[in-house]
Amino acid sequence: LVFFSDFHWDRGSLVMARAVEEFINSADADVVIFGGDLAAHSCHIDEAMAFLGRLRARKRKLAVLGNWDKRWRRWMPFSEWRRACEEAGFELLVNQWTRVDGLLVYGFDDRKLGLPGITPPPFDGDFRLAVSHNPDAIPEADPAEMDKVGLSLCGHTHGGQVRIPFFGALKTSSDYWKRLEYGHYTNSACGANLIVSSGVGHTLFPIRIFCPPEVIVLKFTGKSDFQR
């Protein structure tokens, strides 16, 4: 499974897009998941959607909404956004479950501009995976359901974009600040895992310090385990 997030496509994204496209397609993944925030400006949405359409997955391509994606509703209605995702081969999950073989995947609505929440899945599966653009939605969701989720994948924080050795991010977009800034977290009570990606692009300033862009590749080794 491949997960990437926060592209924030702008006029300088072409070189990065080629590198990401080559990397993801060479991974030959069964599932490719995009974690939201596709474009920095509405004028780049078509170009960014074309990029999504060139990505390949053996079985499914899935996506969730980010706060930047929902900002464009004044120009691009939700129905058009879903249609564009479908034309690019991506199934958009908004507070919805889907099943890929034995993997159950839940996509949260965006926390900042939406109404995220989780319900029991309508079908059985071996492993439950949640995807939320904003990591803050994970600890705030129904614990009765989240305790059954083995792994959550998130973006939004960009890892801070600027990180200081031995300290980490100077600023994040999380209400939990450094508790959910970047990296792999494990819940000691239930054993659930959470990965917050640094994302691909940037906002405000085109700079990253000690915080390179990333695409995450996960290999599922059994019904309840994975390798990053």
C-alpha cells in the first residue's frame, strides 16, 4: 500500500510530480491512497487531477478530502470534485468504509471544514485502516470503533516543514501541537498505530528544513501486522 498527502500543487510542482509518479508506479502497489490537499490554487486542479490519473495501482486508488480541497467548493461543487476523482480513478471516501480484499478502509471527512465521524463497517475484514487528512480527527473519534482500527494514516501537519534537531517541528497545524506533529505513534492501551506523514508539498513558504517530502510504502505481512 502506498500513501501520500498534501501535494499543494502549484506552478512549480511539475518536477516533484514526475518524481512522485515514477516512485509510486515503480512500487507496483495493490492500493494507492491520497490523503488530501491536492492543489494550492483552483487553477491547478485540472493539472493535478491529471497527475492522479497517471498513478497506477493493482487493485484500488482511494482518496480523502483535505481542508484545501474543501475550500474550492465555492468554485467546484462537491459533486464535481467527486466526479473528477472518479475520472482520475480514485474513489473518494467521506465518512465511508470500503473493502479491498480483507482490508477494510475508512475515509474521514476533513476535520477543519467538515464533520468527521466513524461508524461500524458494514462488512467484515481482517484489518481495519483509517485515513484522515487531519490527525486530530483520530483521537476525537468514537473510541469504541477506533480501538478496532489497526492503523491510521494522516497528513496535514507537513511535519512542520521546518524541524530542529532534537526538538522537531517549530509549528504544526495540529491542536495537539507536538503530540501529533509527525511520525509513527502507537497507542499503548490498545496497540493501534498512527502515522502522520510530512507530505509532498508545502504551504506559505516553499521551504523544508530537516523535513523532506515523503511517500509512505507499507507492506502488510499478516492479518494484523505491517512494515513501513
